[in-house]
Amino acid sequence: MIYTANTIDTIPDSVCEYVIFHSKEFSWNFLALKISLTRLNLKIVMMKNSDTVINDCCAELKTLLKKSVAIPNAQSDISRIMEIKP
């Protein structure tokens, strides 16, 4: 399935949080996603799990996915994220 920006908007924040906090449990294909998840996780840890920061990080993750939607490696990772049910 080809995902679009509208599809990415439907990803619940709970899934984004799970992906950020458990990013090392997955094998990501898209290098920019790997780097971004590591940085977002560190940002949340440094801000002591602030709800505002977590929401900002979820929004940032979705923005990256939307901007990368045409990249094949990103598509496979988006597919993996869409299948997560935390």
C-alpha cells in the first residue's frame, strides 16, 4: 500500500510515543528515521518526559514521515508503524 500525508495524520500519538520509546526494538530501513528517533528519544529523556515535549516529538515524527512519504525505504517503515498496536 502507498501511504500519503493524510494516512500519516491518522497515526495515533500513542503509536508515535511507542515508536519513539522503543525505536531500538525495530530494524528501520530509512536512515533519517533512525537518526530522528534517537534524537527525539534523547530530547524526551532530557526534558524528563514532559507531556508537551512528547506531543511535540510525536508531531515532529509525523512531519518527517509526511516529508519522506515518496521515499521507498520510508514507505516500508511507515508500513511497519501503521501496523503497530500498542
